[in-house]
Amino acid sequence: MDQAPIIVAYDGSPHAEDALALAAALADAGASRLAVAHVYRAPRSGVRTGAASRRGRERFMRATAHDLLGRVSPGAGRQPRPLVIGSTTTARGISTLAQREGAALVVWGSASDAPPGHVRPGSAARRLLQGGPCAQAFAPAGFRERDRHRPTTVTLGEHDADADARSSVHGLAEALGASVAAGARGEDTLLVLGSRPDAEEGRVLASAGTDRAIRTAGGPVVVLSRGHGLGLGGRPAAVAA
């Protein structure tokens, strides 16, 4: 069975570098495959542009995207796999790639207006919090500048006591060499949150409480898909509820 990758949603911005730093730390902890993904806006058919012009523009955009991802360097001699796709929206493109690759986790940086040390999912990330095909993770703004990227503590969300969430907390802590601490908060704490009970199996569906927990977290956050625990270094396994 192939190893499920960790995918970074990457656009070259400083907050994408935050996501890359978090993803690399998680991938190193679990010896997981790492991929960086970029979505370019696919040219649409129109009366003013011919097919040849659209094909030429798309070739240029794909080449530009591959050039961007070719410069990505998460350190430690790791070279992530580049994934490029054209789509009408970033959310749709990342969702398509995550499903195609069988991703264990998609990692996002925060929105451009997020204050340092805080998590603020951008518009594309928020869409995948409402139906994403795998777990979603978020790096606080400025995470790339921290001396240590690997969390030292893992904690479970206040209202997330189901089996997949509990299993994930302990599995992540073991892989990271971290401790498990109820109610812990801070920049070195990884907060694990579950999806709503009415979410479709294998899909992420965040509640209003999840949104509040994300915005008040001082460290990175993982939101699990329904009925699936997150393990580093392999495919997410279904856990009996």
C-alpha cells in the first residue's frame, strides 16, 4: 500500500512558507511523503479568445507554476513532489489533487491579514473545512520564523471525544515525540479537532465551535475528516466510533 502524502497548498507567499514549515515537520516525524501543490486559474472559453490562444496561455501558466514549485526548499535535504493543476478555484483544485493522490492531510497557511501567531483560514481553506476529502491542517502566521517547528504537546479539542480524534491525538504525539495534555494551549501545542457528527464519512465538516477553536489557537491546528484518524507515515485508518 502506497504511503499517503501530506500536501501543502502553496502559492509562494510568506504564509505558504508557514504551511511548508509545518508540513515538513509533520512529514519528518512520520517519514511521510511530502508534496507541494499549486493551482493556477484555468483559462475559460470565450468569444474573444481562440482555442490556440487558450492552450498557449495554459502552457505558460503551467510552466510558471512548475517553476514556482521547483524553487521550494523545505530543508533537511527533502525535495517535495510538485503537483500542478488548473481549476476554476483554488479550493476545487486542491480538493481534486487530495482525492487523486489519496492525501492524508492538506496543510494551509493563514490568510494574508492574520495577525502573527494566530490561525486564520483563507477563503479556499474555509471551503475545504466544509466538505474537504481529508484532514486539513493550519499553520499560524509567522510559523516559519519560529526556532522549533515540531510541536512538543498535542491536545484534543474541548468537545472532540470520539474515537478517531482520541486515536489521532495519541498517534500524532507518539510520532512527534510529544506529550498529550488536556486543555493545553500555546505556540508549541498541536490542537486536534474533529468534524461534526453529521459529516459524510471521510469528509471534513467544521462546526461553529471548531471555527472558534481554530481562531483562538496559539499553535498549529488539525481538523480531522469524519470517521478517520490521522496517522503519520501511512494512510488514515478508519476508527470505530
